[in-house]
Amino acid sequence: MTPATRLDLPIPDISCGACAARVTRALTALPGLGEISVNPVTKQARVTLDGATLPQVQAALADAGYPATLPVTRLSIEGMSCASCSGRVGRALSARPDVAEAQVNLATHRARVTHAPGLTPQALARIVTDLGYPAVVMQDGPAAPPPDEVPALRRAVLTAALLTLPVFAVEMGGHLVPAVHHWLHGLVPMQALWLAQMVLVLAVLAGPGRRFFTTGIPALLRGAPEMNSLVALGAGTAFAFSSVVTLAPQLVPEASRQVWFEAAAVIVTLILTGRWLEARAKGQAGAAIRALVALTPDEATALRDGRPVKVAVADLRPGDLVRLAPGERVALDGILTEGSGPIDESMLTGEPVPAAKVPGDAVTGGTVNGLSALTYRVTATGSDTVLSRIVALVEEAQAARLPVQALVDRVTRVFVPVVMALALLTFALWLGFGPDLGHAVVAAVSVLIIACPCAMGLAVPVSIMVGSGRGAQLGVLFRRGDALQKLASARIVGFDKTGTLTQGRPRVTAIWTAGIAGDQALRLTAAAEARSEHPLAAAILAEAQGLDLPPADEVTAAPGLGLSARVEGQALRIGNRAALEAAGIAPVPALMARADQAASEGATPVHLAVDGTHVASFALADPERPESVKAIAALQAMGLQTVMLSGDLPATARAVGARLGIGRVEAGLSPEDKLVAIRAMGPGSVFVGDGINDAPALAAAETGIAIGTGTDIAIESADAVLMSGDPTGVVRAIRLSRAVMRNIRQNLFWAFAYNVALIPVAMGVLVPFGGPQLSPMLGAGAMALSSVFVVGNALRLRRAA
């Protein structure tokens, strides 16, 4: 790497010379940049880093409102076994000035790197591989699950246990039953027993335990020791000392001529057992995302020249017609063209009730057809499908680093070197003040073995991994991993009204008439409204389905009032009260009284006049979602404030808020007013919108949740996305977030408390007070169980929310 690095950064938001000038000023104000050239035609900025870094450049561009679009590379990494490993990989990647962000996940053995376009994915893989952790570039699309380590670890554990058992039985049996000790030594000379033990333990270390030495010793020699280094040093020291006592006893003082072969073998066996159990548990942690990937069938029945043909799903293309048999799983996203019936979408939305589908409705790959034979036209394949996007979102959230991870990083960066220093100090103190050399070796080995950076490294990512997967099962997608942490501290939840708390589709709720039949009033009104594009027109037309609508002539719209038309020779005036008054039409008091009452309850009145006479009034309302009351009550029971922020009429918004139990309603808000209201909510603010017209508000809140659409706009603007239209998904998201953060705190407490409490015990601080000196075998067992405990605790999140 040369001191100065040239970068060409794509900035798509540059649209003119003035934009380019603003970008240039923003970059010029940043120290540590050499050449600066901004081209509004190519929409690129060329900068030379001369002390500055890409994260600083990206921050300056973002502050100016013109962020650069940077490529993202995903790496699959082998050999990472503890927090020291993942931390070292992350620091090596982040150290490059042309890397904007590097997220390394110990639980998934993957890295997500955001970098400059000129830095190739292969170069990033080489950086990691050169550290001693083989890395390969992952392809786009849903990631294949990492290789299953469980079978290999199970074989290693069984092999190590079979080789260790005779050594353990001979040595510990003699300690526990002195008669056995004397009987054995009466049959076989002690030197011969020690030689046999040495051979068996050498087989353990060179076979199943070789992984600790082939990874740990090179890391130690590179000056970057990690957990494998601790195990290699501990087990290797115990074996080496015992081998010297066996082969060259004259080199060791007579009082210290003890062997610890069983300790070396048991250490390796127990830690392998812990890794085996940990791998099994981590496999369960990733079950949710594997289940999502498995939702897509391998084959589908496509129509080729009008005939059904079985084809591989990978061979389908947009526009293909696919037949769907009863009970069959939808292969890809599409539009229903033939047939109607329910489709079970619970695996994507969390909604248990199947969704009724008719021609023209969208169907989603991975969902299950009910009892009807259907045909649909494919609209999306590969990574463009909803299911692929969900999997990508879950993977992205699982790879995220929460702010709480910073504490772990600071500790693990120095953890292994500190443990090694403590082991040396322990050896020196026991050698100087203890009974003999053997006790000093045992104490030092115990310190090396009992320290567990694995538990600290897994404490956060494994909880995120399980929590994100559980969220996907519940229809809650965390687009940004830090939303898991921010939602846990939510204090106030703001809701948009239309499409979020309500269904977003107005409908006719009442018709009152004077001198005309209700069907006739509806028929005439719908005939005129058929020529209108107003949202309320759609509601009237929907209500008039099945009626014979005559043609309408002379249709004229009056903005803010309504419209006029001529239908079957009659002059119609349709609109609000002001429309009647503007036309000089006297309102019928009885009709107006009912209309005003409906307006006070949140409905919108629409009046019909025929040939200058007021003959009918309609009440149109956007009904609340059935689950909205339950969601608001649940949030308030959790101690959260709720507020409605709506652009609708104050009377309508207040009526809806009163029915839902929302005490604070702010209505008549422009988009700018809504942003001001959200910022005034302060820390712990959450805004819930439908993701269509609420993108700025979703971005302004500390946590934005898009509800009910799953559209691109929702996904891009929100921190979390609810795949269903059920507002109780907000409750599930907050409960899950709180459960994840509670789980992380438990894991971190265990990981740190374990090391803080047991490392001094291994050093022998209790011995002067009559306490025991910790055996290396017990330390190995405790070390293995600590990681298993952390992963097992995280797995409890599979039942959260």
C-alpha cells in the first residue's frame, strides 16, 4: 500500500454543476486529501487519500447530502475460533484506508466489507488468508449455509475419548483407589506405564488435537495469539513436562517428578467436546434462515405451448405461466391469472390466516396453495424475489455489529496476551513460593486452559443470529442489525394513520336518502364517479359492484368541492356541503344531521343532488385494522407512549385515535410538520408507517418500522420491516428486541464474570486460605462449558415474542 491511494467514488445523487460544487467544497474541507476532482457528467468523485481514510470521506459526503455508493463484498472465513480471531480479521480489514466498514461475525464465520470500487474482492480475501484464516469470496444471492462441522468434530471427540480413557483410568484410578495404584505398579513398571501414556497422549495431540497446534502455534509466532494458542500452550506444556520426566527424569528435581499426561489428553478431549456441542447449537441457531432458503421448491409445472411440463425452478423466467396444484408450494413471485382460493403466507408474514387470492393478486414464492388449482405468471426470479430479499435482509442483520460489541472488542484485543502474561506470572510465583516445579507447571497450565475468549466472542453475534432468525419467522425483518438494540430502549411510538392503523382503503359505511331509493342514489353517483380519479370514487364504485351503471356526460371536477355530471338526462352534483352551497342547493336538514354526526366519528360525508335537489348523503370511512386496538393497548401495557401523526383532518384523526385508545393525536400535518413532530419525540422514538409515503418520517425517527407492504421503498427507508399489515407486529418487534438485548447482557455477564472469577482461582489465590489448586482438567471442562452455555442461552430466543 502506497502512502497515497487514489479512489474513484460513484456519487449517483450528483445531477448538476451546483451539486458537484457542493461535493467539492465538502471534500476540500476534509484534511488528508490530495487530488479532488468531481465530474457531474460521470457522477464520480476522484480523490487521493493522503492521510484521510474512506470512512472519513464517506462521512463528509453523507453530511453534504451526497453519499457515495460503495460495493459490498462478503467473505466466508475458516479457522476463526474465538473473539481474538474475529477481532484481528476485522482490524486488518479496517486498517486499509480504502475500506469503509468491515463486519466480522464469529457465529457465522463470515465478513461483510464495504470498500472502494478499486479494491477487488479477491484482494480482500487475500488479506484475510495471509493472516492465517483462509477466506473465499461469496457469490451474490442467498448464502449457502457454512459447512457442517458437527460430523468431523464428533469423530474427533470419539477418537480423542477412546485414546484418553485408558490414560485417565490408569492415572486417576490410582489416585482415587490407592490399592489399584499398587496393583498396577506391581504388574507393570511405572516407567513402562508412563511410556504407554505418552504414546497414547501423543496420538491424541497429533490426531484430534492437531487443529489446536496447526492454528495456534503459527498465530503465536505471528505475534497474534488466540484461543488455539492458549490450548496448544497449555496441553503442549503439560505433555512436554511429562515427557521430560518420563524420558530424562534427571533433568527434573526429584520432588517434581510427576506426569500430567492425563491432563493434556483430557484438556483436548473436553475442549473438542465443547466445540462439538457448540457447533450443534450454532447449527440450530441458523435453522431459521435455512428454513427460509428451503421454502423454494426445486421443480414447478410450467405451461409450454399450452401443455404442462415439469421444469426446474432455476429455468423459469419472468413471463412464464406456472400451474399450481392444491397444496403445492409457490415456486416464484407472480401474478395470479386463473383460479381463486386461499394461500398460506404464514411462513413469510407470520399471519396464521390464509390470504384469499383472486386473478390479478400477487403471489409470493415459498407460500403454500390451499385447495384450489391456480395459474400464475412469473414476475420475479433469483435474487429479485421477495423470499430472496428476506433471506438477504436476515443475513445482513445477522452480520451486523451492535454498539454493545465495542466493549467486547476492547477486551478481547488484549485478552489472550494478558492471559499468557498471567500464566507466566503464575509460574514464576509458584516456582518461587510453591512446593515444587510440578505445581508451578500445573498452575500455569490451568490459567492458560481456563481462560475463554470464545464465550466473549460468541456472546453478541450468536444472540443476533438467533434473534434475527426468530424475527423472520414472526414476519419481522431487521434491515439494520442495530435496530435490535435501539428498539429495546424505545420510549414512544408514533403511528401514521392511513394504511397503518387503518386499512388504507375507504369504503361506504352508510347511505341516507330523501325521495330516492338507496340503490338508485348509489347507481347514479357511481356512474358519475366512474369518470373520476379521486380515492373516494373508488370506494363508491366498489360499493356499486353488480349494479348496471349508465354512461355519464359533461363530467366536470371542481377541486376541493366534488364534481358535476349528467346521467340519464339528470343533472348531478356530487361533493361536500360546500359544493351544495356553491351550487345554491338547499341541504336537507335530516340528511345533514346524519352526515355531520358521521363526520364527528371520523367519516367523510359525500352528498348527492339531482336536478338541484339534495336527495342523498353517503358516509365514507377508512376502517381501522381489527388488530390496531390490541396493538395500541399492548404497547401501552409495556410502558410505551403512543401518538398518532396524521395528515388527515383533525376531526377524523381524533375520532380514530379515540376509538383506538391513543391519547395524543396530531393531525393536519404536512410532511415537514411530521418530521418536526418526530424529532421532537426525542431519544427512544419509533415511527411506524406504511412505507409508501412515509420514507422521510421513517428515516427521521431513531427507529423506523415499515408496516404492511414489504415494498422496495419500505425496505430502503426503514430500520425494520413488518411483512404483514398487522400493527401487532410492532409489539412483537419490540418484545423480541428487548429479549435479544436481555439475552446479550446475560451472555456478556457470564462470559466476563466467568473469566474474572476463575482465572484468579486457576492462579491459586485461594490456596493460601486453604482452598484447592484448580486442576487443568477442570479448567478445560469449565472452558468448554462456558461457550456451550452462551450458545445454549441464545437458543432460548427461538421461543421469544
